[in-house]
Amino acid sequence: MSYAQRKELSGNRTMSIVLTVVVVGGLMYAIITGLAYNVIKKTASDLKTFNVEEQPPPPEQPPPPPKDMPKVPPPPMVPPPLVQTNPPPIETIQTVVRTTPPPMIPPVQSIAPPAPPAPPPPRQVQPRSLTGSLQGLFTSDDYPPSAQDNNETGTVSVQLTVGPNGRVVGCSASGATATLRDATCRIAKARARYSPAQDASGNPTTSTTSATVQWRLE
């Protein structure tokens, strides 16, 4: 047999095997499908649908008492023993009351009312000389020489004005001679010192006073 004939026979065999497998598979599929359909149809017809309601469980019965169990009475109640306790001694508090003597009240001394203030000194309306009389301020050495030469004598009356400081600030003279009058006013202004007069409030003020001076030759 030639190579070409063998190749042709091999191809025909393969083709026949394939056709056989296809035919056998188709038959088996048809058989299985048909049988399954009939079984399912029959099973579906045999099935009956019904509602299944779950029944509640029966109530639990209490367990029966055990048989032949002797009844034991409860034990008697025995009171606890009395425990005698000694109470603590009561502490006695002693209260000491200390009486304080009443305070000594000094005797009330009568306080004399304060003395009334001294009345103010009387208002001085005229100045007072601090060196005595005006005549005492003159000596024989004060005699004017011209008056001595002319034997001039006499009494000179003066009106003196005393300032707040007690000094003579003004002089008005009369009597005797002009020389003696001038000498009298000059010496009075230079030497006379007075305590000045006071007003209603007690302040020193200006005032006037009068005096006489005698001129005599010895």
C-alpha cells in the first residue's frame, strides 16, 4: 500500500470517529434532557403546598416532688446570749463659779467750774509816763544860757501828743518866755516816754496828755 492510500484511510477513520462522537453525544443529550423534564414535571405534580405553622412549645411542668423525702421541721430559733456590758462611769463635771467683786467706783468728786476769765484791763484813754513826771526829766543843766542871762523864769504848760509807740510826736506850749517854751518842747520830745493809750480793742493808739514845767534860777 502506498503512502497516499494510507493517508487517505487515516483521514477517513478520523472523520468517522468524530461523526460517531457527535451522534452519540446528541443522543445522550436528548435522552438526558427528556428524562430530566419528565422527572421534574412529575415531581412538581406530586408536590402539595401547605402552610407550616410552628406550634408553641408546651408549658414547662414543675418537677414533681421527690418521693419518700422526710419532712424535716425547721430548727428552733435560739436567741443570742445576752452580753452584759458595764456602762462607762458618768463623768461628773464640777462647775466652779467665781464671783467677781463689783468694781470699785471712785467717789464722784465735784469739779468746781472754771473760774471766769479775768476782766480785761480798763481801757487806757490817756498815756502814762514810764519815767515819772515830766518835771523830773529837767535838770539845772538844761536851763537855756540866754534865759539865764536875761533872768527868765516861769511855768510852761505843754500839750503833748503821744504816738502808738509811746514817744512824743507833738508839743504845744504856753506861758513863760519863748526861749523856755522851746526848751520845754525840745526836751520833752527827746526824753519823755509814755505807755500809749489803747482803743476799745486794746490796740495802742495816738492820744494827748498835758503837763507843766517850772523854770527857776537858783
